[in-house]
Amino acid sequence: MSIYAEGTLKERVKKEIQDTHARLAVAKATEKLQNGRLNAAMEMGNWEEWRERGSAIRSHTIAHLDYYLEQFTSNVEKQGGNVYFAKDAEEALAYALNISKSVNGKHAVKSKSMVTEEIKLNEALNEIGVETVETDLGEYILQLAGEHPSHLLGPAVHKTKEQVAELFSKEGGKEIPPDLQELVGFARSAIREKFLQADIGITGCNFAIAEEGAVSLLTNEGNARMVTTLPDTHIVFMGMERIVPTWEDFEVVINLLPRAGTGQKISSGVSILKPVQPHENDGPKQMHVIILDNGRSKQLGDPDFQEILNCIRCGACINVCPVYRHVGGHSYGSVYNGPIGAVLTPLLNEDSKQASELSYASSLCGACHEACPVRIPLHDMLVKLRHRNVENGDVPALEKLAFNMYGKTFSSPALYNSATKAGLLMQKPFTKDGHFKESTPFMKGWTNSREFPEVQKSFRERWKESLAHQEGQHE
């Protein structure tokens, strides 16, 4: 399950939208990331050709996913690594916990991994006495705060430096000023000790290269390199779709991902990892790759949703989304937020009404599709998810009634004209200066934060009045 929050989408939005500091921090960060993507695309000059190539690679890979997963598995095992296919979170956790027990693990260090957030790995390890520490700076901040990520790339994007300083001061038992160098220095010092103690290193996987039997990690902090070098056991968590066939394909996606996500030409650290061979002195003695399904395979062969598996987790769709910018990542109640989360979470949690709500967290403006480096039609998928909700009856009774009335009214000229005239009269107690008042009972959800214009006379009515006025002037 990738849903972690209680309550409805509307309740979470109402809470998060009141956090002024978070809203300002999110708006500032996403604007910077969005501008970075636009500048990077402009520098390349042929960005659309790269997008086309990226889309073709991902579509081909997903269409032949069984073949490439088998090729990858075979190549990893030939090199002495271990591969385990987990159908769901329960199986993935059971395998990881067994590994931890078999090596008598007591301390684990992690680099950023959304899959481990999805299956709640940290909680499971802590329950069996394995101290698990996030080493990505943003994830470390959130671990101290007891929160979940609010962005795919910048998990703590909603935090101000003053809030981080407060967290670090509490953790360190001394006052840490809200200075970036001081904050980074504290985190580096605290996490360095954990690296040296660790029995187990845990990572995600940006892309697996099938022909090589290797996994890749893209980072900007270098922490993943420490996670995969110092501990004796390395556990990789990989969504089953996170794979490319060849080195040439890998070159394309690692050019797209950082440019689309942060505007960088390439991530500061690109690690290519394979099982350590007996003659090599450095690195872990064991490498385990856990390939997670957890609802992903249900999208294979579905013409409406298979393309969701093309996602390379760059976060570009989040950075351009007007809804995300205002409500923040925690409003989604899922480890996957923004437009990608609004599609992926309901697909991974088909039986959850709480997840199905997320398809409405969108204005359907299409900005996410324009930003996506592999051209996933997220806005179309959101519409199809809404259609599925209606078919399943997962809509409020009042909404059903409203749309039935809307359909009947707009399909009948007589009813439409009557409704327009009635609306002009009935709105008068609730309008002022051309807009509905904030206190309008049935429209507070809108008018509390935005203006709603009053109903106007129809074009036909204004046309008749214009003709009558002209005839009066001629007389």
C-alpha cells in the first residue's frame, strides 16, 4: 500500500493549505526546478527528439518487460548476486527481514528509495531491532520529523531552514543556527557515524541495465556510494518497471532524468553497481535485488494505463502542477504525489476509495504531459480514472444528482433558458460587485480562497437587448 494518511482528500487539503510556510517553500522550490528544466531543454536544442526517443525506449521495454527482467536476473545471478521477485509488499518485507536476520544485522543505512517508502520498510526493520537511518539529507530531515516525503526528488521541499535547524538542535542536544553550512555540517557529522556502524546498506534503483546485470543510482550527495560500499550486505529495492535494455538506452534516460527533474546536465553522482567478485577487495560481500510488483503488473496490457509504467521518476510533472503548488505533497496522503501520484496511487490501490479520490486532484490543464520527458499522457489517464470511479459508483450522491440535472438542463434548450433566467434572480441575495460572497453556504469551498463570478445573462438575451436598443435608436 502506498496510502499513509487518514481522512479524505478534501480534509487533508484544508489542513495543508493553512500552512503558509510550506506553501511558500513549495512554490519557490517548484518554480526553480521548473525553470531549470526549461533552461536545460533550451540548451539541448532538440529536446523533443530526446523525448520521443525516451518514450520509445520506455514503451518498448514495458511491452517486453518479461524478457528484459529475465535477462537482467540471469546476468545478476551469473555474477554471484541474488534476485527475488516479490508479488507484493508483504513478500518483499519478508525477504528483506530474513536477510537482515541471517547476517545478524543491527544497523542499516539507506539512500533515498520511494519503493521502500511504498512498502514501509523502515518500520518493519525497526520492529525486529534493526536501526535504520536515512542518509539522503532530505529523507534524514523527514525521519527526524516523523514525516513522509512531499516530493519525488526533494522529499523535504516543504521545510524551511528554520524548521530544519529546530529539528537538528533537538537531535544534537545543542543549538544549531539556521545556516545552510551549519545544517549540512551537522547532518554530515551525524550520518558519518552511522555509515561506519552499518551492517546493511539499502538502496533503490533508478534503472537496471538488462544486458549488463547492473543497477544504477543517480544522486547529488554521494551518500548512496557510501551506503553501497561500507556495509557487508547490499539490498536493492527495485520497482519491476525500472529497467532499460542496453547501455545505449541507459544513456538516453540519464540525459533526460536530471534535465527534466532539476535542470542539471547530469546528476553529481552516477553509480553503476554489480555483485562484487571474489578477487575484488572493496564493497559488500552480498548483493540482493528485490524486484517488486505490488500492483504494477496489473497495468500491463491495459491500453488506458500501461504507459504509467514508462515513468522515470523525474518529478517534472509535479513541478509544473498548479494543484500541487497550492496544496503540497502531503495532501495526497501517498508516497507518490503530484500528477504521477494522482494516477499511480489509485492504480496500485484499486480497492481503496481513499486512493480513488486522487484523480480529482488535478485541473486537467495538461501541463504534466507537456513537461514529462517520456510523454506520458497523465491528464488523459486522470479522466479515465474519474470515469472508472463513476462506473464503480465511487461518487457522492449529491454529485450524481448535480450531474444528472446538468445533463438534462444542457440537453434541453427550454430548460437551459429557464434555468439561466431563474439563476439570475436566485443569485441576487448571494452576490456583490459581480461576484458571489465568501459567505455563500453552498460555495464556500470555492469562495473561501477564490472569486466566483455571478451568473450573466445569456448571449441570446443580450443579443435581443442589443437589437431592441438599436431599433429604439433608429426610431
